[in-house]
Amino acid sequence: MFGFKKSTPVFGFFALIIITVIIGILIFTRALETWDLKLQNSLYQKTSNVSQNIVIVAIDKKSLDDAIGLGRFQNWSRDFYAKALDRIEKGRPSVVVFDVLFNTRTRGIPENALKEKMREMKNLTSENAQDFIAFLNSFISKDAHPEDAKFAEAIEKYGNVLLAANGLIKTEAPQDFLEASAIAEPIQILKDKAFDIGTVNVMPDKDNVIRRIPLGVKISIAGKSAQYTTLPILTAQKFLKSKPKIPTNGGMFINFKKSDGAADGVTNNAASSGAVNKTSSGTASDGAANSAADDGSRFKKFSFVDVYAGKISSAEFKDKIVLIGATAQALQDLWFTPISTSTPMPGVEIQAHAIDTILNRDFIIPQSPLSALILSAILACLIIFISLKFRFEFGIAALVAAPLAYFFAAKFTFSRGVILSLIYPFIAILTAYLAGIIYRYFTEYREKRMIKNAFGHYVNSSVVEEIMKHPEMLKLGGVRRGITVIFTDIENFTPLSESLEPEELTNLLNRYFEIMSEIILVNNGTVDKFEGDAIMAFFNAPLDQPDHAKLACKTVMEMFAALENFNKELAAKSDGITHPLLPINFRAGIATGEAIVGNLGSKDRFDYTAIGDTVNIASRLETANKELKTRALVSETTYKYAKDNFVFREIDNVKLKGKSEAMRVYELISQSQP
């Protein structure tokens, strides 16, 4: 019944193997990747530090306002960018980055230019017609549009301007370099004058959240290949005047940091549907249409229209990286990130976080699938060990403490640049605990029920509970310990059994045993067995009872008292007919000494019993009562332990059957009066 202890390590080993295989399948098939990513969002940390290196010039709702701004974005003149650039460059910034796609040539005649020309001519006449035609041709000829030329001149003048390019991406998942079928570059005149161009493509994870940027974009057309570096990396390289080594895993992970007390991303009435995209590019098209707020950012922001109007001190841009890009919700350059999962973040701010990660060398990278598997297996092994080895309470404590400890460990490793998986170790912990509990239910807990069912008939319920707490004390085999043994036997049982019908005899014995065993159990004794009409019981096993000799004597005296009531009960049922062999009486033998106590038998069938000389002496004392005309004989050892609490009568030295030497015996008379 207790062999399961030997099989526990085997079960634990196979349970660990099975759990590891299951976790491995989940990890390498990426079945729960979306849930893992969502949980990992909680690892991204808050900071009270505002970036000292990056400033954002936001094309915001204010800038698009017809009354106080520059009007609809698709109507903006390149002169606006040239003028804003001039304002910014007065502060001598380190790098100016346009997160705006200038991939189309300016067309048409600006309304302001046309009005100015008409004021100059006053009236169109034959004399000024040729001049007017030349004016028109300057805007519609194949040469650069004047506004494009002016913007290009400003870009060339400062030599620190980076422009955006956008690829038409074929890749379906994040990777270091995205494959593109086409690239939308700035128009040639702007491209030629820029310090460099970089791609702004991003690729969301499965849950449509941006966590990383590619290193760049590759394109191969008609046998010709080209590779573009992503804009944030180019920006950082220009600022640092070096090329820092960037760890990658399907791109560079961005260490987003939310400002303390900031809301979840931008905080205005962004579309709750989340249908915000820009066709896999991190920039808004020059002809895009539509507004967003900029609250909760770690980066200092200025409205584009305020910069354009000269309302912002040029000192704000000194030695800074200046990012110019859309934040207005209407321009649809909004993305979900780990720190803005309910309301999306402007693309230009994502670029800022990416640049900030590189500048601070605050890189993060996910742990490898193999390390996630090994870590999950270690946690599963720990939980299996605790759930199988220790009590239920410890298992529950481990089930609660292990995930909490792991989560804080994950927060710590995140701060050191490693993103730990949060779902697979938690699954490993839970399944390991369930495996341990199920095993214990079908082994240890089932065994405890068996103990209770078996011992509940022989020992007090409190004793049973103690045995259930420590079932190892009932392992197959015995231990030598001091006990006090009681043997009782009904006088004249043989003629009594012959004179009664089997059913009457069975009913009588069952009632007799019920009364007597209840007294034994009340005194925390152990009923060993019923043999015919005899009862064997002992004290001080399986639990320690220092006064076991006194308890045995007390039990026998109470059994004699209960016998009187039992005989009255029998007389009441006899309807006045007196049976010649009734009332019944029993004799008792009590001996104290060492014995072997334990589970004796085979591993499939055994009894909890006591054997040894002390047991034999108690049996012989019970038998000697008949010859000595006594009711309850006790050994000298029992007498020594109980003489202060009971009245005894010394009999004599008696040679018991099977003994070579006589021994002193005493008759138990009554309990001493207090």
C-alpha cells in the first residue's frame, strides 16, 4: 500500500519529460506566440527621464488647422518645409530627419505665386503675354519645380538632412532585412541633395504591435540588387559618427519607455477600431489626409506650424536630432506598441524610441526558444519536486510564489537586455503542479483514505488523522517499542456459542465488540484483532502515549463497567427468560514491555499488529485468570507503571504457560479513589 513512494521519482521524471515535450512543441510551433507577446508588454518600463538628444517637430492637428495652421496637408507647399528647415538649422542641430515621404514632384502653380504675378502685371496685355507664358512654363516644364528646387537648395545648404524612403514589402514576418518589390524614394532633386536616405518600413508582430524595426530593406529588380538602411539606424550613425553594433532577432527590438504618469500612448479621440496603418511604411505620404494628440511622450515636441512661424527658439534644436513627422490622427501614421496597446503611437515617435535605444545602447533581445524550453523545464522540475515531496500547503505556496518570482526575475533580466518568455514557463509551472496533485490524488491521497477506512475501525479518529499526516510510519515492517497489550476473552464462550442460534450469536458478538472497541478507541488505544470472542488491543502505537500502562488499566476497568450495562441490555431483550449461560463475563490480561509493532505480512496483504514476548505474556495472563479465579491479571511491569492510580492485589509468582521461570503477577481491582 505504501510502495508508491518508490515510484514517485519515476513518475516525476516521466512527468517532466512529457511537460518538456509539450512546452517544446508549443514554443517551436509558436502556437501561443501572440499571448506571449501580450504578456511581455508588461515588462516594458516607465521612466521619468526626457530624452536629451531627440526633439520632434510634429505635424499635428494644430498645424493642419485652416485658421491657425497651414491648412490641409495635401495642399502644403515644399516652401513650408524649406522655411521650417531654415528655422531649425539656425539652432545648429546635429541631424534633421524628415519622416515624410517626398516621392512625387510638386505640380501646378501655387495660388500665392499666381496672385503675386497677377498683381505685378495688373492686366494681361500683348506686351506682357510672353512673360506670363514664361512664368507658367517655369511651373509645368520638365525642369524642377521652383518649390522643389528651393527645398533642395535648403537641404544641400545644411548637409545634415536625412530623407525617408518606403518599400513595397513582400515579407510576411519581421526579419533583419525586409524584401521589397519596389522602393518609393524622394524625388531625384531632393535625393541628390540629402545627406542620405533611409527606409521607414516596419513590420508588426502577430498581434499587430510594433516591437522592432528592420535593419533595412532589400530589393532586386531585373538582376540588380540594392540595400537600404533603415532611417533610425542612419540617424543614430550620423549623430554618433560611428556604426554601433546592433543585436538583432528578426530586426532590432525597440526598448520603448513610457513616461511616468503618461497615458497609454496618445490621448485624444483616436479611432477605437485600431484601423490605423500606412501600408507597411513608418511615414505619412506627402499627399495623405486626415489628426492625433501628442500627450504622454518622453520626447520634447513642438508643433510644425509654431516652428514655421518662428515661435520656437532655435536654441531648442542645438546639437539635437530633430525628427519632423506626422502626429495628427488624420494623417493615419499611428501604430500600436507595447506601451500603447489601446491607443496607437505616432510613427515619428516610434522612430524616436528606436533612435533612443541605439544612442543609449539600451538594446533588448528575446531569449532563444531553446533557453525558454530549458528554463520552463527547470521550473517544471522544481514544482514537481515540491508538489510530490511536501505537503499540499507548500505546493499551493509554490504555485503562487514561483510565477511571481519568475515575473520579477523577468523584469530584472529585461532591464539587462533579455526578454524572457512569460507564457511558457507559467504553463510549465501550472501543468507540473497539476501533474503532482493528480499523482498524489491517485496515490498518497487515495492511500490516506485507505488508511482512514482501515484504521478507523481500530484506532481513535484523532489517531487516524495523525497517521494520515505521517503515513511513512506505517511502512511495511516493524519497529521495536514499548507498549502495553490487552487480551480479553469471554468466559464459557464455547457452551454459549453452542446454545445460541448462529444469528443470535453473531448479533451478540457484534454488539459486544462494538461496545468494547469503542471504549478502547476513546482511550486512544489500537484494536489489533478480533479472534473468535477474544479482543487484542495495545497502547503506545502507532502514536506515543507516555502513560500507556495506565490507559490500558483504565480501559479494562471501563470495559468491565460497560459489561454490566451490556448484560442489563441482554436481560431486557430476553423477555424474562433467563439464559443459563447469561450474564456473560470476560477475563483480561495486561502486559507492558517491548514488542515489534508495524505492518506485517506481504506487500499486497498485511496487518498493523504487534508481536513479541509482551504480547504472549498478555495472552498467557488472560488464560491464567481461569486457574487463579481472577478477572484481570497484569504483569509486574504494568503494575509498577500504574500502581499509583489503581488498586492491585498481589497474587504470587506464577509460571505462565510457555515460560521457563515464574513471574510475579497482580490482579487489577479498581481505580484508586482520589
